[in-house]
Amino acid sequence: MKFVGYYRVSTQKQGRSGLGLEAQREHIAGYIRSVNGMLCAEFTEVESGKRKDRPQLSAALAQCRLHGATLIVAKLDRLARNVAFVSNLMEWGCEFCAVDFPQANRFMIHLLAAVGEYEAKLISDRTKAALQSAKRRGVKLGGDRGNILQVQRKGSRIGNAIRTAKSKQRTNDLRPIVADIQANGAGSLREMAAQLTAPGIRTARGCEWSPTAVMRVLG
């Protein structure tokens, strides 16, 4: 298994001293050894738990997407209260593991999703109640059922937009890596393809890199 480590401390002082970070690293390293895994990358965030913007977390998730790796933290409370983390994790399908509670990789995400679903149901119930009230007042309800094809086309456009957005995100994830490879002397597309494939990074379709695929990233 491939893992990307994510460590977080709450103050700049802790970040400089390493207080807490060393323990997190030890817990994560021990777990990875126990499952014969491999640490692909690691990121450290010095942030308050109340902050929603976590650039190092975003970078860690980008590496998870590139390597098909699992994001791993030492303790579940490093991330559990962060709504942005949950939405990113679910949107991009990244696997997640907390050393102190390994079963939480899907269970916790489902639990948080269930809370969101419950909130959505409350909104739906209020909407239905408002529609019933309008109907009793004589307001004509109902959508335009004569435009099914138009609705289908709109749905197709939305689906294409989502796929395009994910493709652009992956390209943005890859460009800094390709730039580093070029800076280190790789002059041909074939050389760059080999250096992308070597660490286990795959194309969006899960294939090894080819010169043509690299050219698409370079745009």
C-alpha cells in the first residue's frame, strides 16, 4: 500500500520545536511498517484546528491522487472537525486512515456524510411544507414537463463540466512535478514519461506514462 503522511500542530512554536510532530511521525511509520506499506510523501501543517484553509492538506491530497495513495494521520482528531477536508476527501475519492482508529477510513466519512444528508432532508421537508401551503392558497405548481430533452442536455453539460474540472485539477497537480523533472535535466518527452512512471505515478486512466500523455500535461 502507498501512503501520504499528514502531520499537524496548532502553533508556530510547536512547529519549530517539533513538539508533537515526532510522535506523529513515529505512530505513522510504525503503522506503515505493520502493513508492509510505503510512504510516498509527507506534509506538515502548522495551523489552528478551526482554520478551514490548509494548503499542506491540499498538497497532500494532490499527492494521494497522483500516486493512488491513502492519506494517513496519527490521530483522527487531526482532521475530524475539518469540513473542507471531508468534502475534498469525498469529492476526489481519496482513501483515508487514522493510526489510532484505522476503521474510520470509511466509517467516519459516511457518518459525516449522514449528518449532511440529514440537514438536506430538513431543508427538503421545509420546501415541501412551503409548496403545500402555496397549493392550498391556489398557486399553480408543477414544472415544465415538455422540455425533457433540454433537461437531459443540461445534465450532460454539467457532467462534462465536472469531468473537465477534475482533469484540469490533475493537470495542475502534475505540472510542478513535470517542471522539477525538466529542471533536473530531462530533455525529451520520453525521459519525462519514464521519470513520472518510476515513482508509481499513473495517468488518469491508470496507465504508465507515454510521451503523448506528457505532452498533454505540458499543454
